[in-house]
Amino acid sequence: MDRGSKPAVLVTGGAGYIGAHTAKALSERGYFPVVFDSLSSGFREAVRWGAFVHGDIRDARAVADALDEYGAKSVIHFAGLIEVGRSVVQPDLFWEINVAGTVSLLTAMRERGVERMVFSSSAAVYGQGGRGALETIPEGAAKAPASPYGDTKLACEWMIEAQCRAYGLSAVALRYFNAAGADPSGLIGEAHEPETHLIPLAIAAALGEAKPLTVFGDDFDTPDGTCLRDYIHVNDLAAAHVAALEVELPAGAFEAVNVGTGKGNSVREVVDAVGRAAGRPVPHSVGARRAGDPPSLVADASRAKELLGWEPVCSDLDRIVADALRWEAQPAYGSGRRATDRKAQPAS
Ligand SMILES: NC(=O)c1ccc[n+]([C@@H]2O[C@H](COP(=O)([O-])OP(=O)(O)OC[C@H]3O[C@@H](n4cnc5c(N)ncnc54)[C@H](O)[C@@H]3O)[C@@H](O)[C@H]2O)c1
């Protein structure tokens, strides 16, 4: 891609699900995304906008070289491990990649005078949600991560905040709720392996390409007994990153902002929406609750509007499911549950 005079933005983890959608949004906004990714869970085919640098965030020298080569003065940091369950059995790995990796990245950023950082944080920093079961969660709610994964996200927030104070970086940590959907182009979409997220699993079950879905508990204190979550379309999430990159902040400022819709959808509503979109019911059964699953995790999304001027525009559940279904029916990459011919990822 011809760079011209477009400002470069280093996008760590930009070959992954949310990073690829954000790289597209950056490109559409006139930036030159420089994807820096180890391809440990991402896909080379997902890097279609800007440049690609194959590297590991734990390698501060490689990050510094990439910043130098493209003259990037801002970084959007997605790279890391994401599976909550795996973090319980491999906490050391999560601290090494998510936390030590972020230390290395910050070192390179400080050396190269990076001025703005946007960090992928998570609703996992709130743990059980803290307050009354069905209330939305504001940024000031108690932080009590319920997993080593959530611990690493909170630790990174603290470290980034301290780095802002010490060195004059300005940063926004975006605490995502449940990212879902896919770009309508069909070029990029969700391709986690293993997939643990509800919407792709429900779609795979509806398409007969995975075993029937298990709904974990229908005896919660929620309107239909199943858990409530806040689903945010990945393109709305991508737009929030662009807004966080551009928001005026003084040097040294750190902001943590929820990115969600403020509206909860139950597991049963998701199952019904997938059934409607697929034109056939989702085969499913109700199982026991999973340990630690809070009944409701829904954002108070007012701060994102106030600070970033951001609001979701495509996060209606039926829209999310329609876009996810289009992708899942014909994914452009990912070995996935179905395709045998889609693992075209180059050896790393
Ligand atoms: N998907 C969600 O619903 C969700 C919710 C909250 C927060 N997040 C956070 O958003 C970020 C992106 O999530 P995603 O769903 O796109 O995950 P993903 O696995 O699709 O993307 C992560 C990317 O990081 C890369 N990566 C991993 N370790 C690396 C390393 N050491 N060096 C360089 N690259 C490395 C992977 O190859 C991959 O491309 C993660 O930090 C995750 O914790 C995601």
C-alpha cells in the first residue's frame, strides 16, 4: 500500500480479530496502519491494510525498529493472549505475554517518543460486576478481576497509567465488553482457535458444523434466567479506537473508558437471534452454571460518549448476528471448525 503522507500507527496484534477491523477503520480514516504481530493466533490474510511486521512485543528492539522504520508516533495495542480459561491453568504465560510484553512495548515506545497509546482492556477488570446484579457498570466500579486474564489487563492499565505520569505519554484504555460480528465486506472476521465466544459457537451449531450449544445455566436472577452480556459490533469497537487515538488529551493523561452499548442481551436472546438469521433453530441444551459467571455484565457507556464522542451505530443484535453469520458461512481464513483448505497462514 502506498503510504503517501498518511500518519503511521503501530497496531500490535493487528492480524487478530479486533486488530484487523481497527486497521481497516484506520486506513479508511487516512492513517497508515503498521501491523506488528507474531501470528501466534492471528492470520497474515487478515492484514490487508497498511504494512505488516512479523515480530513479538516482548522483543523491544523489534518494536523500536518498526516504530523507526515507519515513524509511528502512536500505538494501538491489541497483542496478547485472550482465553480466560487458559489463563487459569497457564497464568505464568499470561503474565509473560500480556504484562511483560506490554512492559517491553512501553520501553520501546518511551525510547522512540511515542505520544499516544490506545490499549485493549476488558470488562474482565470488573470481575463479577461489583454492584447490584442487573445494574450497568461504570468505570469507577470496583476492580476485582475473577481470572488471571483479568488480572493481567488491570496490571497493564496500572502500568500504562504510571508510564503516562512518568514520561508524558497520553493513553486511553478501552474496556471492551463482548466484541462480536464481522465486517460486512466478508474480508475479515472472527477466527479464534479455539473459539469460546457465544455467537460464533451458536452459529456453528445452527449450521450443523459443531456440536449442539450448551447454555450454561438458566436459573440466574435475570429476566429469562440466562446470563446478560453487552454485545458490541466489532466495527463499532474499531471506531472507538480511532476516536481514542484522536481525542485531545494533555501529555501525561490516562483515561479508562468502557466500550459497550449499555444494553444487555441474554444468552437465550442470542440463541433466538441466531436461529432467526440462520432460518433454523440452534440445537442446544441447558447445562450447569460455569463457576464465576456473573449474571450480568453490561456497560455504563456514557463516558465513551462524553469523552470520545463515540456511540455504537451497528450493534443491534440482529445486525451483529447477520454479519457474523455471513462470515461464519464463508470465512476467508482460519482453519476453523469446518474448512480444511483455509489454513493458508504462512509459517511463522
Ligand atoms: N474478543 C473480545 O471479545 C475481547 C474482549 C475484551 C478484550 N479483548 C482484548 O482485545 C485484544 C484483541 O482480542 P482479539 O479478540 O482480537 O484476539 P486475537 O487472538 O484475535 O488477536 C490477538 C493478536 O495478538 C497477536 N499476538 C499474541 N501474542 C503476541 C505477541 N507476543 N507479540 C505480537 N503479537 C502477538 C496474535 O497473533 C493475534 O493476532 C486482546 O488484548 C484481548 O484481550 C478482546
